[in-house]
Amino acid sequence: MTIEKLAERNYGKTAKQFKVSYNKVYQWVKKYEDSGQDALQDGRGREKAAEELNESEQHKLAVKKLEYENERLRAEVAFLKK
């Protein structure tokens, strides 16, 4: 990046306009320059696809599904007994 390009940027003004910190604006610009627009996507709370899980995570997910199914079946049996 050239000095002229850097002089065109006003992180402070942008931070005030969007009511965020100077540092946050700087980080966003750096991420964008390094990795493009996809780097700015918010990945919090996103569940991983099955292909992204490692073996340990796959086992934990399988156990969680089985526990949920067991609880559902217990509730069904209890309902049928009444």
C-alpha cells in the first residue's frame, strides 16, 4: 500500500461515524486487506457442518443426539403409562 492511499484513510472519523473504537476500524480494514470480504463475516454462534467436525467433536455430537433420543423415549413411555 502506498503512502498516498494511507493518507486518504481517516480511521478516527470513521470510528466516530459508526460509533465504534478506532482500533476496531483499523482491525476491520486490516482483515479486509489481508483476506478480503469473507474475513469480515461474523462466525459466532454458527454451527459447524458435519464435514468440519474433528473425530472428538463427532463423538460428542453423536452422544448428545443419543441422550436427546433417550430423554424423548422416556417421556413417551411415561406418557403412555398414565
